Amino acid sequence: MSEKSANKLEERLHQFIRDNFPAARQKDVTPTTMLLEDGVVDSLGLLLIVEHLEDEFDIITDDDELQMDNFGSIEMLARFIERKSAC
């Protein structure tokens, strides 16, 4: 995926996070902000993100993929989607 496509993906994810999580509107969330650790989303919010990714990007998230390396930040989410979409 090109850098331009990756940036557009991050922008789409950022907009979803801002639209669905009030804490994201109150904080200066960047692509590297740690979503759970910084209190932007909680564990139930993580489930909403998973549902959104599966619906929006037509991917399946396995239970063993629910880890900080994949869902820690918007940047990590984008890389996760890129990997899953390449399969």
C-alpha cells in the first residue's frame, strides 16, 4: 500500500474514532496515540472498533489478533488492516 493510501486509511480510522468516542474529541488524538492506555477507548469500545473493521474493510479478526500490537493506536490499526487485506 502506498504512503498516500496508508494516510487516507489512517484518516478514515481517525474520523471513526472521533465520531464514536467522546474522549477522542476531548484529547489531541494522533495516529500514534495509545487508544486504550490513554483512555480514548475502553474494552467495550475495542469491540466496536473490531465490528467496524470487519464491516468496513471486509476482514475477519481472530481472537488471538486482539492485542495491543494490532489495536493499540490508529497507526497500528491501519497496519493491521493492510496485513489482513493482503491475505
